[in-house]
Amino acid sequence: MSTVAQRPPVIQALWGYAIIVLILFALLFLLRPILLPIILSLLLASLLEPQVNRLVRMGLTDSWATFALLSVTLALLVGSGFWAGPALMDQLLAMKSRFPQMLEGFNTSLTALNSWVMAHTGLEIDLVKALEGVLAEINVWLSDLVVDIASGLAQAVFGFILVPIITFFLLRDYRAARNGLLSLLPNRSFEKGCLIYFRVTRQLHKYMRGVLIQSGIIAAVASIGFGFIGLEMALLFGILSGLFNLIPYLGPLLSAIPPLLLILSSASPEPYLLLSVVSVVLIAQAVDNLLVVPSLIASTVDLHPLLVILGVIIAGSLFGFWGMLLAIPFMAVSKIILRDLYRVAEASLKGPAGVRVGA
């Protein structure tokens, strides 16, 4: 009968994984003052890397290819900011000021629904009391989200300077820095380290490129849809839909909450507008599941749906919104690392003929 303690490959894999995680958290702790610009730079570099490589194959140097592509990208971002920035800021401030009214309107609608249910079914239930804790959590969570977005916009000037600089050096010097770090590995661990590194980075690059394109498509579809039905703050709610879509399974539900709260905060909520918001969210998800996910996301993460849901919920309860966003790539990377460490450890116990040493 075998136990974990009697299986050295498992123990070796767990020890190696623990060391890698500790190093990662140490780096996150040291880099925490500039962590957000670094994350944004990594996402931008991951998105632009294929195009930079294409320009290099056409004859440009790494520096000129990176500079040219980054300049075009920044020009597009600046143009989009001048076009949508003022409207987005106005909508964000309006949403922040209307939060109390939105939640009060929702409570009023919930009380009316509770009265209707009791009158037509005879069930004596108090939906307001039953959902009191949930509503409090939603209030805190949405308030924190708006504050985070507002502070992020306030730091846009700092990020606009730092992110392009980091991205430029990531795209130009990434390979040299990578090779230098890998060369520090001991000879007996070099092959194992390279194997794990290339598997992890390949999957992370595919995942990051996929989710960035996915979020942009969902944000565009939702913004157009919300604007078409005449919803206030359509641009803000569309961008939030794209942001929430980064959270698997729970994202569509979260993206519907802010616009529904806004509608319910009015003196007489219009049922057709409530149904229209739900329809826009469903159409955006149909586009995502039928077109975007099969072509961009499906092959990048191989995780069971139940594991994904539990991971997102646990990470969200521990680390908030950022935990929900980073739960999936962390679990996918952990799976690769543990699997490869186990395989390497198991192979090291076998002789040239595949016979376990000491058997």
C-alpha cells in the first residue's frame, strides 16, 4: 500500500512547487509599489510580442521593431483616451454619487417583490432580511471597485510614463534576461527549469493574449448594446462587462448587477429595460461562448469547471477582485509546474532501461 510519504516523486514535486511559490510571493512583495504597471506591461508585451517578431523577420532590429509598434499602440491608446476618457470619467463619478440611491431603489423593489410573493403564494418570507448580508457585501464590493477604478484613472499619468518604458525593455531584452536567469540554475536542474519555464510562459502568453482580446470584444458588444437600449452610463457598464468577463462563470452575473441596480434606483423601474439589460448580457455571452472562446481561450486552460468556480470564489474571498482575476492563471500555472516536477522527479528514479533505481 503506497502513501504520499512513500512516493518520493510526489514529495519532490511538492517541495519544488513550494519553493517556486515562495520565490514568486517574495517578488510580488518586493515589487508591490509598482505591481500594477508591471502587470499592465506584461499584458501589453504579451499582446505585442507576435507582431514584434513579425517585424524582426521582415528585417527590422529588435529595438526599431519594438519602438515602431509601441509608438503606434500608444498613439491609438491616447486617441481612444481623448475620445472616451472624459465621458468615462463623468459616468464613473455619476455612478459613485448614485450608489446610495441605487441600493435604496433595489431594497424598495425587493420589498415590493416580497409583498407580491406573500400575497400570491401565502409564503411568509422576508427577502430583504434574507439578502441583507449579500446586499451589504455587494455594496462594499462595488464601492471598492469604483474607488479602485477612480484611483487607477488618477494614476494614469504615472502609468502612461512607466508602462511604455517597462514594455519596451520587456519586448527588446526579454530573451537576453531570460537566458541570463536560466543560466543561474545548477547543471542538474537546468533542463528541468527550462522545461517548466517554457511550458508555463507559452501557456501564460496564450492565455493573456486571449483574455485581452476577449475582454475587448465583450466590452465593445456590451457598450453598443447598452447604448442601443438607451441605458445611462452605457460606456462604463460596457467596460465593466469586459472586465468582469475575465472572471469565469461568475463574470456575466456580476456584469449585470450594476446596470440592474441603476434601473431599480429610478422612481418607476421599467420592466422592458430590465429585460433589455439581461438580453444584452446574454447576447454578449453568446458571442463570447460561440465565437471568442473556441478560437482564443479553449486551448489555453485545461481545468475542471468546478475547480475553476471554487478557485475563483476562494481567491475572491481572500484577495478581492484581483484574486478573482488571477485565480485562473495561477491554477493553470500550478498544474503545469506540479505535473512537470512530478514527471522529472519520477524519471530521475529510473535507470537507463526505465527500471526504477533500487527496485
